[in-house]
Amino acid sequence: MTTHRSPKPLADANRPVERAVTAALILATLAALAWVAGMIYTVAEWPI
């Protein structure tokens, strides 16, 4: 007699979108650093 087994999920139930979240956080951090660098450059080059 065979038993019915449910299919295994493709990803861990606790971390289904870990890779996407990590990539989004890295991109957001890079964008924030670029923005801060741009603001520092703008203030430093601002004519007084």
C-alpha cells in the first residue's frame, strides 16, 4: 500500500523570499550612500 506524501515546498517556509529581500536591502543601501555622497558634494561645492 502506498502512502500519499505532500510535495515539498520550493523554499523554506520560514525564509521564502530571503534572496529578494537581501538584494533589495543592498540596492537601497547603495542608493542611500550615493544620495548622501551627492548631498555632501553639493554642499561642499555650493558658492557662498
